[in-house]
Amino acid sequence: MNLKYSKCLGLAAVLYFTANYSAQQQVSDTTSKEKTIEEVVVIGYGTQKKSNVTGAIASIKASDIENIPAGKPEQVLQGRAAGVSVVTNSGQPGSSATVRVRGITSFGAGSNSPLWVVDGIVVDNIGWLNQSDIESIEVLKDGASSAIYGVSAAKGVILVTTKKGKKGKLNLSYNGFYGFGNAARKLDLLNATEYATIINEAFSNDGKPIRYSDPSKFGKGTDWQDTIFGTGEKSNHEVSITGGNEKSTYYASFGYLDQTGIVMSDISYYKRLNARLNSTHKVTDYLTIGQTFAYTHTKSQGISANEEFGGPLASAVNLDPTTPVVVTDWSMVNPSGYTNPYIIRDPNGNPYGISQYVNQEMTNPRAFRYLQQGNYGWSDDLVANIFAELKLHKTLTFKTSLNGKKSYWGSRAFTPKYYLSPNYNNTTFNNLNKVDQNKFEWSMENTLTYQNRFGDHNLSVLVGQGVYEYNISGGASLTYTNLPIDNWQDASFNFDIPQDNITATGWDGIRTHKASYFGRIIYDYADKYLFTGTIRRDGSSKFATNKHWGTFPSMSLGWNINKENFWPENKIINTVKLRGGYGVLGNDEMDNFRFANFMVSGSNYTNSGNNIIIGYAPSTLENPNLKWEETSQLNIAADFKLLNNFTFTADWYKKKTTDILRQINVPGYIGVPNLPWANVGDMENSGLEIELGYKKNWDDFGISVNGNFATIKNKVLRLEDDIEYFNLASFQTMGPVSRVEVGQPYGSFYGQTYSGVFQNQAQINSYVNGNGQLLLPNAKPGDFIWQDNNGDGKIDDNDKINLGSSIPKYTFGLTLNLNYKNFDFMAFAQGQAGNKIFQGLRRLDMLDANYQTKILDRWTGEGSTNDNPRVTRDDPNHNYSWMSSYYLQKGDYVRLKIIQLGYTIPQDVTTRFGMNKVRLYITGENVFTFTKYTGYDPEIAGRNNSEQDIIGIDRAYYPQARTFLIGANIQF
């Protein structure tokens, strides 16, 4: 057994080991012969032995994620840390994920995304980061561990540490893969004959003449899903170089990711280029300096990811299958609909089909693609840090760091003249638009750390100060109209056009200033009794002078019972640690100066001479007492090591947010255009988190299993002015489908309930109230039997009840690693349960939109079904137009997220070619998903990642691809 010593510069010294076994060696339990090696985890502004950690910290190392071919680094967290929910926003290449730590913390100020800190730099996301550059990810889940970040930490903190150089000879590594993906499933939609039959039946049920004389003549018709789904490709190449000597070490990397989507891949792609340089230099025995620098460039194009109002996905679901993709047989269409000169045609000159019945935003996807060609978005991100560490004494260290992020991003789009339908066209003039934006953020932090061990006492004291500047930003938009061209290839801003055809706008952001003072004491006695105390005081320009500052304390305790003299040495329970903590955190995520009342223009009026006078009026109502939103959290936990091979951790927590920052409603006669802000509302999350691991090695065989399981219970405790609820997400003509209600989970679905389907008129006649009046006088046989839930003798909005929550009650993940000689195998599964999904794929305001095949099980006569109503266009009983449990489905799923098989070529072979290691592998992503949900994908984030639109509403969700990859890891 070789014991190696590795120094992670700027962070901590970490011991690790490698064990070599010969084929003849017989070891039944290697862990019993291994010396205990202390694992170190990153905490805020430092590191700590894992055995002495008193907070709830989930740690993910590079070895856990280095073989996961994710497109965005935050996605590797999915299913790997109990209490951390990661929901992919869409299958669109380059799409980020909605990350939540221990549930929804707020419902007013900003998103519920955690604070991201990369190498000490606070950033708004890590989508720009190269996954292979990550050394470790630590999730600070509870108040005690997060409080060192104060006002920014209420929604959790995720610390990302990138790789640093190591002294020794230069090492070159390459990691690359290529693969392809397809849609794992398609919807079961009606074909043309079935569609025409259902439409005829709906007309007939309403007492109207049928539309199609012979539905069978259409055959199967057009499967619009076939026009949008295809094969997406994914390739990635990463090269890293590391090395150094006693004085200087360095780590440099370069990466390129290229991915196309499974939905119309020519207008659905993502390209990312990364470069990084990290270095550390020991100037003297007492002075060390270093830096990190990262540059990322992206270029992408996407389609509507979860949007029912237009786009290829929504169109493919709703367009009628009787309309052809391309018109070649004029007897099947109405020729009068194809006379416009700007109609889109295929390369053979044939017009793309236009639906006679399904219009508005729904368009032929092939024709829609023509409008998007040449359009793209782009970004350039530069993130840097420089630091100096001065050893004032063997126990005293001073560190100063300067951090910054400069971002540039924008878009370019050409809109030609076109005619896609009577409601979706542009026949007046073309236009070329570009938007350029930029933002600069910087911070400076200084810390002084005292660390000393005297006898059995170990003490670490940290004091620090920081200043932060955010949102130093601006942007500009330029639009040229009526260019003398007809295609995007010739579009240019070099054309000399009249000034009346040029529109330009610009804007500047409002910068935010913050200042902080913080301190922490970490103490342990003989590694048995553990204490951590933290306090941070933050000041923010977002609040009035009298409310600038907030104070956020925390404390946590731990007890390593197995280190007590009375603890008997045994092979069953090897280690036991009890820990608990309490902390108060803050949140100020809202725009600047929401406490103030500014005068804004726009209230114009005319004088007696009919001249327009620019008028000014208050923008909102002032609230000088607006203050921080606070989240307090209690955490109680236990950690065990059992039978030398098992690890078990259980955490219970209760998290309460008070004085939630949110805009409140005021009467219209107040006369302000913007709703004022106030501290209103309280909300609580509680849950249990369990992690279980097993690891053991034999001669040539090793196994590692890690699983986690978490529960969460969310409840709204209070709203402003003691109101009971406010509506949240709406859906088309149906109106609100979810609400925030006191006593219920955030964003609970809310609607009507039914107890079956009327089978005959006698049932309708007998469904009466206490006065003998019909409860549903407009009902006909085949309609829903709506329930009178409040018992007032009538069916109306007052009968709506809570129908379930979009928040999963349970989340879980399981990782299995096996190795046998030179082969390795990994399988990773994750899932959720206990939540509901609103399936809103069909446009309710389009009576001729296509249906899923569920409609074939409709009521057609007495005894035919008691689950699905009859088809009708008039819908007098609101079978389809009312929000009800009919639209909700279970969101439970288990997904085999990754399965991978690798083979490492024997070293005696690779060294002949100058290579230290060559590993080849094949990987499957999203291989199987076990669910009863009938949409594309049960993993559904909010539309546009908006916290005001809850997760779990399927408006035409871009599904994740089932992908197969081949790749190689090569080290020189």
C-alpha cells in the first residue's frame, strides 16, 4: 500500500491512498487493514475534516462525476445529494437546470436558485464552467453551514472548487466522446381518419351537421411529430495540462462541446468553447500568490421549450393530421388558402401545408424552420480571481482576494416576409435585429485565520470583510427594417437605408453595492466535542438607510461518540457522530430601490390647444421599512459507519422563511403603475434526508453503492393582510390552475372534482339539491358529474378544492459502481414521487386541435365508460374548459439516467506508445424511464425557469434525449 500526499493549493492538504493488489493476493476485507484517512471537505472560506463537520454538507468529488457526459455542469448534481432537487429545464441543447436546496424558500424575491460560488467567486450560474475542471462540489444545505454567506445564503449555497496544479512532471490528459440521441417516446396522437371521426362526432353530439363526409379517405394522414423529431448529435473534447515544481504549479484546460437537438436539429443547437488557467506561486516561505482565469464562449439557437403558444412542439401536437406537410395533391386542400405571394415553399417549389382549421400561433413546423434560419444567441464570459496569502505566523494567515466576472451576450435575428397562416404572417417588411448586452461584477474579500492545536484543544478563528459590486451593466438594440433582400444570408447592417427604417435603443443597469463583515469559530476537544459558531453582518443598497444592515448568526454542535473511552471497540458500529445546528439566513433578491417612490414619465395629457404635455406621476407606493427576508433553519443529524463498509447519514430539518419580500396588490384607484413591495408572508419546509453507502474490494473485484432518499413537506403559513390565497399559474382560457394558499404547499393545483360520467338522463334528473333543483341543468348524458364540494346546493367556483402539489414529496438517487480487473461498470438511477403534473398539451381555445388517443375511450353510450366524457365542441357542462383533476396525472418516475461500461487498456501496452492510461467507454443516457405519465417527459421545470410559474405544468415540454455515446480518457 502506498501512501501519497497531495496538496490542493489554496485550499487544503488532502491525504488519499491507492491500494495495489496482485492477482494472487487473498484479502477478504481490505478496509479492515487500511489506515483511516481523514477526508477533507470545502466549507465557506476554508476546509474542515469531514469527521468534524457539524453542518449538513453534501460533498461530490471529481471521481464521482468525471465520467458523466453532461451538457451543463449543474446537471451532475441530480440524484447525488439528498435534499437537492435538480430538474432539467428542457431537452434543448445547452438548457440549464432548476436547482433547489431543501425546497422552495421564497415566493416573491427572485428565483429559488442557490448561491453559486466558484473558487470564491460568486456567480449567477455555472453553465459556463467546463465539467472536467471541477475538483469538488460541496452543497451547504443547512443554516449553520450556510450562514457564513449571510444574506445570499437562504436558498442554499453550492461551492465549486476547480482543479489546481500539482508539482511534478507535465501531465497531459484528453477526454472526449461522440454520440447521438433520439426521442425516447412520442405522444399517441390521432391519425387523420380517427381525427375526422372524432370531429364529426363532436359536431353530431352538439346537434350540428358533420364536417367530413368520408373520414376514411384521409388514411393515416400527417404525423406532425415525424416532421420535428430527428437524431441529435453530441460531441465533446477536453484537454488539460498540469505540472509544476516546488515554487509554482499550474493547471490549464481547453474544451469544446457541440450538441444538436432532437427537435429540428438545424435550429436547435448549442456550442461551447472553454479555456482555463489556474496557477499558484510560492514567492517566499511566507507569501503565496495565485490566480484562476476562465473564458467561455457559447453560440446557440433554440425553440420554445415549454410553451403552448406556438413553436414546433406545440404545433406538432395540435395541428390536424388532415393537413399535408407539403401540398402536392390540390384535391386534398382548399386552393384559395395558398394564393399569398409570401407563402413558404419547399426546394421543389411546392407550398408547405397550411391548416384550414388550426391557426393562430400553430404553424407548419417545416415552414416555421425557414423563419429561424441564421438566428442565434451568443455569450462571452470571463471569470477571474487573484489572491495573495501571507503567513504572518505559524498559526496566523492573512488572505486577500480580488474576484471579477465580465459577461457579454446578445442575439441576432432576421425576419423575412412570410405567410404561414392567416393569423401568423408578416407581409409588410423584413427586419434585421441585434441585441448586445454586458455586465461586470467584482468583489474583494480579506480574511484573517488563526489556527492552533494545544493539547487536546483545536481552535480555528476566522474574521473577514468583503465589498461587492453587482449589475454594472448596459445594453443596446438595433433594428433595420425593409432591407432590399429576401434571405438571411444577405442580411447586413451595412445597407444604406432611410433613417426612418432604423430603430435603436439603449439602457444601463442599476448597480448594487454590498458590504459584509463575518466571523467564525471552529473548536473541538480531542476530536470528540465539536462546536462551530458563525456570524455575518451584511449591508445592501437595495434597502433604505434605516434597513441597510442585517445580522445572520448560526451555531452547530457535534459529538463523536465513538471516540469516548466508554465506547467499546467493535466491528459492527465503527463510528457514530451526532450533530445539530441552527442558523438564520437572508434574502434580498429584488430590484434596487423598491422601497422608494420615484416619479416616472408616461402620464401625458393634452392642454387646451390639444398639445401633448409630458406628465409625471409616482411609480409606486414607498415603503421605507422594507427589510431583509429571513430564513431560519434547524438541523438535527446522525452519521454512522457500520461493519467497516457501510456509511449511513440521516438529517432532519425544519426551515422557516419569514417576512417574505413580495409585491402586494393595491386598489386601482391608487393610480400607481407598479405594485409596491412589502414584507408579507411566511412559509415552512421540513424533511428527512437519508444517505447510505457501501464499499468493498476483493482481489480483482470491487463494488461501491451509494443511495439517497429525501422527503419534503412544504406549507405556506401566512400571506399579506391575512388573505387566504392568491392565484399563481394560469393556463389558456381555463384561467388559474394553481394558487398559493395558507395551509397548503406552494403552487398547489386547484380546481373542480368529478365523481364519474352521467350515463343517462335519469341520472341527470336525480342529481338535485335540497330544493329539488338540478345541480347541472346544462348536462347531457356523457358529461362529468361535478361534485358540490361545499354543499351549498350549486356548482360554481366555490366548489374548487386543492387537487395536489407539483412539489415531489420524495426524491431519490442510486449509483452502482463495479470494477473487475480492467473493466468498470457504472449505473445511475434517480427519480421522484408524490407530485402531480398538469398535462396541458392541447390548446383548449382551438376546437379543431388534435387529440391524444385517450379520446378514443370517450363516452359513446350508456355503460361505455365512467372515466372520460363525451366529445363536444360547445361543451355546455365545462367537461374540458374547467380546471379539474381530469388534467392531472401522477408525476412519479424512476429513470435509468446513466449506464456505462469502460475498459482500461493494460499499462504495459499503453506505455509502449507513450501513454500512461487509456480508458475506452460506452455510455447510455436516459436509457429507460418508468412512469405512468402520458406526456413526453415527467421531469418538467417551470416555463422559462420562472418561479411565478410552478414546475410540473406541461405546455409542450421539450423532452430529454435518449443518447448513446462512445468515448475515451487518455493520459500522457
